[in-house]
Amino acid sequence: MRILVVEDEEEIASVFRDLLIEAGHEPVVVPSVDAALERFGAAPPDAILLNLYYYFPSVSGLDFLRQRPAQWAEVPLIAVSAFPTEGQARECLRLGVLDFADKRVSRDLARGLIAYLEVYATGRRGGEGERPGERRRSLRPPLPIPVRIAGADGAESVGECVDLSLFGMKIRPQGPLALDSVAKLSFIPPDETAPLEVLAVPVREDSDGHGFRFVSLSEATFRRLDGVVRREATRQGWVQGELDALVGPPGVAAPKRLAKDPAGGRAPRAPGRAQ
């Protein structure tokens, strides 16, 4: 896929370029929104990594999000910023981006962003499966702990986590849950005392609960989630090779003996239960 990178810092642009090539894509790096529009015109790329930089000549990344040409409106896009804030994240998600991150994230987190962008772009081009972008391959251990859910309007509700992955959580709410935008989830992982807070968007609902996709993960939150998921999976009998395959870099195949669970991740086979 042709993936456009709009980034004016050469060091950051080089990291994204290298990771896109590593993932088998064709990166096209430009230093400004103006250059991107001039380069692609009426034939936009397959996906975009966009710096929100407010001082691009003529048009900032945020301006582009607010005034995208019609032919660019459906192109999957992830926005990045040198100084990300929760307010920026909420505004970008409201304007239709898939995710929002600090542009100086580690290579591991950047690989996750690229893999997600690829999943959504592939689905948009006619890939098989469910609605694109809702799920990412990841270990998803059951984790029955309380979760507080705060909506954009400040209203709060509570529920119980069904399962947790690096990229999302399924929650069984205690009452009706009406969310159509970004929520803030707060929960205390087992063996920890400090709440873990993360922005998330609702992506689906089924008989088992509401699925949320995490967005705007900081590096610290990403690492903390990774630790929680690995720790819980180990407690539930996963071996190290399975953890590496399911939580590791994109492109590593999961063990064939593992069955896909209803939440979109993978789970060990339960003894005596039909799969």
C-alpha cells in the first residue's frame, strides 16, 4: 500500500519510513500538507500518517482534518503530535481519525499503529471480515475487574471488564450504556494500586458486553498494559512462546492450536468445551 507520511522532522519521518518499508508498504514522505495535496491531488494514497503541526506553510494538519477534500475524506488516517493532549485526541477522533499518538513513540508502539492502519485500509479496499478497524490481533485474557466509564459529557457509569488486550477491552456494564464518542476508562489492574486511565471508543456490542478500542495510548500506558496482559495470561497458563506470538510484532503467526474467542482475540481451549 502507498502510505503518505506528512512530517517535517526528518528524524521522525525516517523512523516511520523505515517501519513502513519493514511492513512491506510504499512510504511517501512529504514535509507539509501543501506538498501532500500537490503530490497526490485527486488520487489520494491508501492511508495517511499526519503530523498536526500548527505551523505548516498555509495549511496545518488540523486544518486539513477540518477541511479535507471530498476524495480524501474516507482515507484511513492516524494523527501524531509532538505535544499530544487529551483535548487534541478528542478533537482528532471527532474529526474522524483512527488514532492519535505522540510522534516520538517507541518503535514497538509505532508498529502497532501501522498495523492498525493497515488493517483498516485493507478492509476499506475490500478485504474480508467484519467492519474494518474494529479488531487487532492480540492476546485477550479474561480479567473480571471493575471499570469506571466516563463519557464526553462527564456522565459516569460502572461495569465489569470481560477481557483485556493491548488494544482494547470488553466491558459488561451494570446498566444501560449510551456512548457514541470517546470515553475515558479507569480501572485498577490486579496487584497494582494506581488506576490505569485510557481513552477509548466504542466499536461494537454483543450479548457478552461492549467492545472498546483504546486510542491515544502514551508510551507509559502502552508498556503498563503490556505488563498487565502478559501477567494475567501467564497466570492463566499461557507459555512464553504463545505470549510472544500473540503480543509480539505484527506478522508473527499465532499458534494454530489456539481458538479465536468471541471478543476478537485468542484464548486457550477450555477442556471439554466444543470449539
